[in-house]
Amino acid sequence: MTLNEEETIEAYAVTDSNIVSRVSSFWGIPIIIVFGWLNIKYVSVFSVEYNNHRLVVLYSGICPVIKNDRLRITGKMGHGEKIGVNGMIMTAYNIENLDTGDIYEKI
């Protein structure tokens, strides 16, 4: 396996997912006060047990995962230094919860 190559893994969730909202852009018009709106994106973060190590998984969207869920995850592996994670991370494109049958797919 090389970095940035698509890979599919099956693993158990070690943590519940944290869903974080972040502002991706702002559009507004300053007229005495600012009238406008924020464009908000959601990111789900959780970790799984993979190859006897914890692997942090990032999914751009809402993906509720509960500890001990069995998951099939498709995404790309990378180093986590840019986001402050010591070790490898996976940026997921498709997450299938094998326990509930739910599928989360980035379009």
C-alpha cells in the first residue's frame, strides 16, 4: 500500500464519531452592519482498530458512528502531521456500517 492510493478496510470503531461544523466561506455586504450568510461544512472524526493500531478516520459530512460498530471504509491513507495526528490517517469517501446497513458516501 502506498500513500494516497484508494484502499478499502474493514474495522471496528474504537470511539464514537465527533461531528464538527466549520465555516468554509462567508458572503456578505457591509452596509453600516454586515448582511450575509455563512457556508458551513460538517466533518466526522472517529478512530478504528486497524492492524493492531488506532487509525483516525476523517469523513467530509455527517456520519454517526458508535463505538464497536463494524465498518467497511473506502478512502485514501495519508500522514496526519498536517492536522496534528502522530501517525497515519484515512480520508474516507465511503463508509458502510455493517451492523446497521447504513451507507455514507461522499458525492
